[in-house]
Amino acid sequence: MLVLSRRKEESIMVGEDVEIRVVDIRGNQIRLGIIAPKSIPVHRKEVYESIRRKKEVSAERYLPYIRRTITRAC
């Protein structure tokens, strides 16, 4: 893990297209602004994990159908 120190209004670049800026600091909370192309999804970690779990459940629902289709094709 890379750990960097930044002050309010300072930024970190991720690659050439993603900028993460410290917008505000209040007590133990930091507000971040993220500038990224629309093609790069940006989510809080808990939202990302929820999306990933929903995709896994959806994939598991169709797995028996996919297996039958593959078995028939072979």
C-alpha cells in the first residue's frame, strides 16, 4: 500500500486520467473529489462490494443453464 500525505486542495494522480483531490478536512473526516473519465467506475468500497455480490448472485442463478448449454454443444 502506498501512503501519501496531502493537505486541503492538494491532489494525487492515478495514471494520467484520474485525479483525487482533498476537498475538505473536518475532524477525522476527509472529503475527496475524484475526477475520472466516465468509462472508469468510481464507488465507495461498500457500494462496490454490494454491486460485486449482486453480480455473483446473478451469475450463480444462470450457471445451471450455461452448464446445460455447454454440455449439449459438446
